[in-house]
Amino acid sequence: MNRLTEMTALLHIRNLKTYFFGDDGTVPAVDGIDFSIGKGETLALVGESGCGKSLTSLSVMGLVPGTGRIVEGEVLLEGENLVEKTEEELSRIRGNEISMIFQEPMTSLNPVLTVGEQIMEGLLLHQRLSRQAARERAVQMLKLVGFPRAEAIMDEYPHQLSGGMRQRAMIAMAVACNPRLLIADEPTTALDVTIQAQILDLMRDVKEKLSTSILLITHDLGVVAEMAERVVVMYAGKVVEEAEVQDLFDQPAHPYTEGLIRSVPSLDEEKERLYSIEGNVPSPDRLPKGCPFAPRCSEAWEKCLQKEPELMEIGHGRRVRCFLYDPEEGGSR
Amino acid sequence: MYQYILRRVLIFIPMLFLISVLLFTLVQLAPGDAFTGQLDPNQDARYYEEMRERFGLDKSPVEQYLMWGKNFLQGELGISFRHKLPVSELIGDRIGNTIFLGICAYILTYTLAIPLGIFSAQRPYSKWDYTLTGAAFVGISMPSFFAGLLLIFLFSFTLDWFPFSGTVTAGAGLGGMEAFIDKLHHVILPAITLSIINIAQYTRFTRSSVLAAKQQDFVRTAYAKGVPASVVLRKHVLRNALLPLVTLFGLDMGILLSGAVITETIFSWPGIGQLLVEAIINRDYPIMMAVTMLASFFVLLGNLVADILYAVVDPRIRYE
Ligand SMILES: Nc1ncnc2c1ncn2[C@@H]1O[C@H](COP(=O)(O)OP(=O)(O)OP(=O)(O)O)[C@@H](O)[C@H]1O
Ligand code: SF4
Ligand SMILES: [Mg+2]
């Protein structure tokens, strides 16, 4: 817990482990995650597909799917450990103090309920408003997310809206109860580029107005640069680097982060072939011995194959999980 | 919407016409006629000639069809060769029984299949789920004549709990509530026989539909909103999962009202299904034509009701 003390942080995740218990063994999909989110902060969680980003956020919500279970660790929301809460206590927190928007606006709304009904549902549950008051609040939220004809949208069904409009409606629904933390899991991945920019603008705007903290999950570093203040990089179920957004882009510490940044297409390097990190994310049930990134890492040496590095502080509020930064292990940076 | 319904109803006319032509052709293709089987050596052959003439059977098929069509359009369904009574009267006496049996089977199907399917889906791959799955497969693979005979054997002959034929206790002279209870007592076995396959199929259907709906993204959204599990089930899962059942509801209506031929025959249930079987055996074509036309109409109507209901419950469906 580097720069954020218990006092200023909204959410602390400590040594969180979420495992799946399948027929062919245990899969450590999230394996000892630590990070914090400050009040009013936007933290980006990045990493390739399958590294455990969604599962981390679902663990915070207490919505781990399938055979998964949180086996260790704490999720502290202003000091209260959510992992120990009952289902009933959690349902009072979900949608009220922490809410979430998902990647697929097409399927994340209920097709047989009106948009208004779906926004009002949370308000009626958490704020015990009358239907009339809930409706007024819902209309207000729809206006906030940029629907000029909010009244009409209330009575429309999701299939009558475009993808971008649905994602706006999702945001209206998520922030209706004025949550302290908004988790956005790839909120723009399924949208057109122009719509993406609008939705990102909207999220920034909503954050300003409601002073909500945001946990933004994405694998798009362009989105990170535009939205986040701090970045946590995940690889194979673990945090491998954490830094201020500017520091991360100026000087990525972890070889994996370097690779991610090099693989972002940039306009002035058009002619160069697009770089991509060789190999694939190892599946969490078949992790190599030593540093999980070693098979793909150009800096790797014997040490990396024998032992797994720890996450360590390297100053300026940065943390990195790599032997290059550990002089005792022969690190040279 | 109203225009759509009107258009659909208008399409009934050419369809029923085609059905009647087809049916009439089939009747004509069968060798012999209503009087072939009745030949009685003691009767004068002239008598049959006269009867054939009286019922128009001596005319050419086209003439016969035109005559039938003209009468049909005037609401005149003809006289039964066998019963020597107006067909409309014969149907009128029996249609009530068919509808009563159909409604009872309907109620049994939906009140059992939906809760059982949901129950199964709430605990998939559990002992209960496997038990119900097994039972459903038995139900689906049991032909209704076999189910009927089995029920009669168990509950009539062996246990003597329920009667196995007719709609009322003959000569009991019951009235009011007692008569109704007597009727229910009689309808139970035929209604189970008629609905057993549907109960099994709809239990399976409900189970898989609910299981699939639970995996949907919008269900996760509902949980993320803090909606308690019981409300998620009712408001989000079931509303979506049970939509397709509404279509089946309409289709079943057509089929149940058109007479349960096998069940009515096994249980000597005097409905239009039984009337049809008897008419086929006797080549009583005024009855065959009338009952089949009625059944076709019910099936068409059931299809239309299914489509309309679907549009009513699913906001994504709109008819122009
Ligand atoms: N329902 C599940 N059952 C079993 N394993 C699962 C399940 N959901 C996720 N996992 C495992 O957890 C790992 C992490 O999944 P997660 O969805 O968190 O990835 P992600 O980082 O969000 O990837 P993406 O960018 O593709 O969304 C997966 O590689 C998979 O092995
Ligand atoms: S520990 Fe070794 S293999 Fe792992 S990232 Fe650092 S240099 Fe590469
Ligand atoms: Mg994901």
C-alpha cells in the first residue's frame, strides 16, 4: 500500500486469491493480488486476455462465477472486508456502493424490460424511493448520460437503442444510486471507435459530477492514457507492475509492460511492422516454473526459470515483479 | 397489429379450401363407400341403390364436392350416413367433452411442467434433477395408447380409484357440484394420458430454457445491481426463459381442441376425436369432412394465437 494510506484509499485489495475448482484440478486464476484505489481516482487494470482482470473485479463484487471461490485475502471497502459479508449484505452494497458496467451492451440489458424499469430497479431497491421519485431520478440520470429525450427512452426497450446508447443506459443504471466505486470492464471494447470516444468522455464527465472512483479494466493502452491516473498491470493472475500513468508510458519497468507499450500502433511509425509480444499468456492451470513471463521474456536468465520474483517497491510509488530490479538476485536495473 | 390479424384470418380461407379438396380426394380414393360394408344378404340390393342416390353417392366426384361445398358454406354439414342425424348435432353433443378434456390436460401440463422444470434448473446435476430427467424420458417415450392402458390397469382395475370410461357415472342422476366432481373424477385418467408427453417435454424445455437464461449477461447485470437472487429468478430469468412456452400454449390449443383421437377412443370419451375414428371406420364422410375441417380450423387458429401471444409478451416482436 504505497502512496495510498488506509485513510485516503476507498478500496484495498489484499492478497486476493480466487481459484476455480474443476474436475481436473484447481486453477489459480487470480493468485495473490494487491492494489488500492483512492477516492475519486481512476485506476486502470490492464493485461492480455485471460490474465484475470474480469475475475478480479467480479471477486470485488462477490460475483465469482461457476466453480470459482475466493480462497484467501481481503477486499476492504473503507475498512470493511467484503469477503466476509453474507450474500444479503453484499446485495445491499452491489449497485449501491459499488456498481459495474460490462463489455457487451447488447446482452447486458434485459431484453423484455424497458430501459426505465431497469434503471429504476436499483433505485427502488437501495434508496427506497417511491415509483414516482425513482422515475424522476432515472430520467435525471438519462439526461446526465446525454439522452436529450430521456422521458421517451424510459419506455423503450433495449433492442430499440444502438450499442452506444445502450452503454449510456448501462452507465446511467450503474451510477443511479451514486456509488462510491464504478467498475467498468472493457466498457468500450464492443463499440465503434467514434462511439468509444464519446463513452469515455461521458465516463470522465460522470466521474467529475458524482466524484466516483473508477476501476477501469481494459487491454487498450490508448484508453488507459486518456482515462487513468494510475495503472496496475496484470500477468497470469498476478500484479506485475504498478505505476502512475505518465511514468508507465515514459519508462515501463517490467519487460511485459514494455512489450505491451511497444505493441500499441502509433501513427508516425506506420511503416514499421506492428510489434507484438511473442507467445501467449500461459493458462493459469499450466504455469511455468519460475517467473511466469520467462518463456516470452527477452531479458530472462537462469534465475528467472528457477524462482518466482516478488512484487517490490522501486520508488516513486512504483512496484514491479521482476528480478531485474533485485540486486540481490543479480538484477541490473 | 389488427391488420396483421385480419390478414392472417383471411389466409385461413384458401388454406381451408385446399384442405377440403385434399380431404375429399382422399375419401374418394378409398375403395367402396359407406354402404359397402353394410351389405346384408337379406336386404334388397335396390335399397342400397336408393340410399346411394339419396346421399348423392351416384354423382361424379366433382359434382359431389360442389354439392358438399355449397352446403358447407351455408352452414349445412350434412346428415350422417350411419347415425341418420345432422352432423352439426353430433358435433354439438361432443365438442363440449373434447374442450373439457383439452382444458384439463392443458391445466395439468402447465401447472406441473413449469414448476418441475424450474425446480430441476435450480439444482442442475443433482439427484433430484437426474430423477426428473429420467422420469421425463420415460414420459416422452411412452406412446399415449400405452400410457392410457397402463393407467387403466393400475388405477381402474387394480386400485379401482378412477373410472375408465365415459364422462359421468351412468344413471347416478347427480346434480350441481356433485355432477361436476363426478365429471372431474372421470376426466383424470384421460387428461393424464393426453398430457403425459407434454408434461415430460415441457419439463425438459423449461429446465434447459431456465438454465440457459441464468447464464445470460443481463442476469449478471441484475446481480451487479444488488437484486436479490429470488427476484433475479422471477423478474429476469423466468420472464425470458418462459417466453417460448407462450408459443407452445397457442399451438397446443389448436391440437387439444381438435380432439384427442387415441385418448378419447381408449377411454370411450364421447368427444369429436372418437366421433372421427368411428366415422373413418364407417366411411361416414359427412362427419369426416366436418370434424377434420373443424380440427384444421382450430389448428390454424392456435397458430395465430401463438403468434399473437408471442408479440404480446415479447417487446422485440412486432407485426406490421
Ligand atoms: N467460469 C469459469 N470457470 C472456470 N475458469 C474460469 C471461469 N471464468 C474465468 N476462468 C479462468 O480465469 C481466467 C481469467 O479469466 P478473466 O475472465 O478474469 O480474464 P480477463 O483478464 O478478464 O480476460 P479478457 O480480457 O479476455 O476479458 C481465465 O483464463 C480462465 O482460466
Ligand atoms: S523476472 Fe526475468 S523473466 Fe521475469 S520478467 Fe523479469 S527478466 Fe523477465
Ligand atoms: Mg474480461
